[in-house]
Amino acid sequence: MTGVRLLSIVLVCVSLACGRRAPEAPPNILFITVDTLRPDALGWVGGRNATPAIDALAREGFRFRAAVAPVPLTFPSHAAIFTGFLPRRLGLRDNGQLLGAAPATLAELLKQRGYATAAFVSGYPLAAEFGLDRGFDHYDDRLASAGSSDPERPAAATTDAAIAWLRTARAPWFAWIHYYDPHSPYTGSYHAEVAAVDAAVGRLRAAAGTGDAVTVLAADHGESLGEHGEATHGFFVYDSTMLVPLIFHAPGRVAAGESRAAARLIDVAPTLLDLLELPPLDGADGVSLTATLRGERQDVPPAYVETYQPWTSYGWSPLRAVRHGGWKWIAAPRPELYDLTIDPAEGRNVFHADHGKARELERVRRAVASLPATTAPGSADPEALAKLRSLGYVGAGASASEPPAGGLRDPKDGARLRELLTAADLALRDGNPRAAIPHFDSVLRDDPENRFALLRSGTALLAAGDAAAAASRLARAVRLDPERAEARALLADALLQSGQSEAAVPQAMELVRLQPRGAANWVKLGTALGMSRRVPEAVGAFERAVALEPDDPRWLARLAFAQHAAGRRDAAIASLERLASLTGEEFPHAGALGILLAQAGRSAEARQWLARSRPEEADHAEARRTLETLR
């Protein structure tokens, strides 16, 4: 072969990639989720509200006006969006639970492909501590401004943070921006909150330069706004809380269009990966919707939805539903079936008129129930749970335990009890536990195994100073939900305060089994062990707390005094010296450190610490006497 002919072949192969398309640079990805957004709150769906930025995105992209959320709760729904797995497969039934180490999240997969990844979240249910930060180089969950403890951040502030990152981000990047404004409690009207998010979306897109980026916008669930007797969301599975808008905007990849199909939020991650020509998620419940995006006919699988909040909160029946082919089946103690084509408001239950359709959809539900599932622990952090409850999540932190097959109260029959529990919990959160207790007692007379009433009345009794009564009630809560870390933590506290330290030890041990990453949980165990005269074991527990949070002065102090009690003087000195270096002039144990140094024969060092001892220190008198002996 001549050199000229060989060169021409090479040039043809280079120009045509020998029959293969030259690889394109990966696109940037702007992923927007809006909490609690009903489709009809948007102009392009409802026609009433002015939402020009989101309307433009919908007009230019491919839009689903009635996608289906798998659960009407923030964290489980977002976990489903970013993994493609149903929440029950992840073990997530409520906010306040922790996402496990598997399966892989969308952020992890994109990071492996070279993407710079960042998230900017606006609501406490998505704080990094709950585990959705996996795969993100930068996870901004700084919600409160200086001097504030708000569990949410307004859309404008979240957008500012995201734009600051985007200005210097290297391509390709994957940026998730989450807006929480339409979630209760509202600072304005619901529709005004939606309008604030719309303005933020417009500013975000302008700053991101999204001309050739892939943009996804979805809500995590809707908002009932009083429909079906529900003010907000989470308790029922009617369409007012389960339908959400979903938009894919990808110039050159997806043409503008619309589908009335009931796409599912678990389909979002598989679809995005397919658009990027990346491998699919392994074993996911969701499917790619790219055929629909191309305008082709695609049979979208039935949508399985559920809420376990009635079970995790009150011990009532969970609700599980299947939505498919214009029908909705709700498996409840009193079953419900709705023909959505003629009854979109779900006002006429036709279960008794069409048992065949009910049986057909029930088979789908049973198939989902047979899939492998897992369990996820709930948080035991009192501050975390208080923030979640301030946002209306009364079942936050519960475990993912399965209820019995029958014999539970239908949530539709619990309105009066919910009102009593709401009033009681408001009194407790307002710092008036004695006013809360009678309301809880009234509920427990009618519903003796109400989980929330037992847990929160135990909390109220503990706050009111009746630790023995609190322990009795909290022990019942633990028996009903032994995997609930919060109940274990509160019971351990009640037992310690009522002088039952030995009984507190197994509760604290279960707590650290459920929540091994919580430093405060190890401190609780160390305290119970120390009060039970199991000092060497107590030292080990305090060491675990310090290993988890090495710069927390509270844990170092507890460790130092436990080490001293165990006869480990040199270790106690080292812990106090580290504590002193962390706290500087505010070091509260100068006298104790000086006494230990004097005992160790380190007189020169002892004198300077003994001289710094303050009258408010417990060891001040002994420190002064020790100083006199060294002069």
C-alpha cells in the first residue's frame, strides 16, 4: 500500500472516527427540586398563578404535568429521586431516618464520571447528617443566618450560594438546588411562596448559563391545602399530595413536548443517565423515560405510592396505593378505589362497585411488597428531631418497622385524636409540659398504644420532673417500636434520672447500636456505665464520643474525669490539656488539671494551672490548698 493511500485512510478514519461518532463533551447538569409543589400552582398547568421562569422552562423542555411521587415526605422522596429506588426498598418511611451506604446515588455515579458535584439545600429534612450528601464534593446545608436557628433557608439565599459556586465551578458540573419555600409553615400565602421560588429559578438559570446544559426540575410531593381534611401532606396518599410537575430541558437531546402519562419520580435518575448515555442504575425500580421524551409510545409502569406516617407516628394503619391506567387503589382498613378519569378529586369511592379493578391493582401492590426491602434507623438527636417537628413531621426519627397485617385504626377515622395530639405537642414545644400531659392522657385512654402519645407524654413527664412515670411510659414506647433510637435515648435518660442506672445501660447500648455515629449517644452510654460503677467501660464509651467529635470540649471533659476515676491519671492530664488548648481563657477545669499535675510531680506546671482556678470550679477549694503546699 502506497504512503499516499495509507495517509488518506488515516485521514478518513480521523474525520469519521472510523464509523463512530466523536465523543461529545459531557454537559453540565442543573437539577432543581422544589418542595411541596402542586402542579396546579404553576401557570402552565393551573393557569392561575404567574410563574414565568418555570413556565418558560416547561415550554422549552419536555414536561409532565402529573408525575407521581412515591411518598408524600421530603427526605424519602428525594432519596428515591436520586437513587431510582422506591423508599421502602431503601428502608425510608419518614423524615429523620438515615440513608444507608447503598445503593449508589446519582451524585456518586456522576462524580465517578468526572463531574464536579455540589448541592444547595433549603430545608432541614435534607441536612447532610441524614446521608443524602453521598457523592457531593460540596454539600451546602447552612440554613440559618447568624443568630437564627431556622430549619429552612429562603429561595433567594439558596440561589446566592449556588451562584457563588457556579462562578468558579469546573466543567462538567452537576449542581442540585433544592427550594423549600412552599413547605409549611408558610411565611406568606402558599402561592406567594411558589412565586418566590419561580423568581429564584429564573435568576439561577440566567447565572448558570444553561444554554446547552441538561436541566431537570421536579417537586418531591404536593400539598393538600385542606383537601380530604388534610392541611399539609404526609398523612394521606390522595393526588393532591402525590402528583408533581416534572420537566426535562436538554437542547439538542430532548425536543419540546408534553406527556399526560403518569411518570414516576423513581424514573428521573434512570432517564437522566440514559440521556447522558451512561450505564443504567443496577437493580433500580425506576425506568428510563427517553422513549417518551422522543415522542414515542411508552407504557409507563404502575405507580406504587405509600405513606407510613400514620404507622410511624401513631401506630395506625399505613396507606399503600397503586395508580395506573386512570385508576387509583388505596389499600386501607376501609379500602378505596377511584376512577380518576371521571373523578380526579377522588371524591367517590367505587370499591364496592368494581372489585375486579381493585383486585387487579392489589396484585401490583402485592408484587411491590414482595420485593427485597431494608430497614433504616431513625435519628436520636433531640435537636434534629425538634427541628423536624417544628416543620410538622410528628413521626420523625421513627424506625422502618413493619406493622401487623390487620387490626389497626384507619387513618380516616383519626381526626379527633390528631387534633388532641397536635394541641398537646404544641404545648410541649412551647415549654409547657404540664399542660400537654392531660391531652396525651386523653388520647391514650382511647388509643392505648398510640406511639406518638406514649413517646411525647414520656417526654413531657420527664420535662415536668416525674422521671419514674416517664420511664414507665417510655418503656411501653420502646416495646412498640424497639428500633426507634429516640425512644431508647429518652428511656435511658428517664432511668438515669430516676436512679436506675443499671437499667439504663442496655437502653444506651441499643442506642449506640442503632446510631453508632452519634457522639452524644456514646456519652449517654458512658454516663450510664459510670453511674453503674463500670468505669473502664465508661472510659471506652467516652473515647468513642471523642473519636467522633474530637473538638467538642464537653466530651473531652467527660473523658478526662472518667479516665481519672479509672486510675488513668496521665491519660486524664492529656485530655484536660487538649481541652485547655481548645477553650483557651474559657477553660473551666484549671484547678482539676493543676491537682493532677501536682500528683504527677509536675509542680512547675501545676502551679500555673492552680493559680488560674476560679471560685465557680468544683475543685477550687482543693486547688487553693494544693497551691499552698507547693509554695
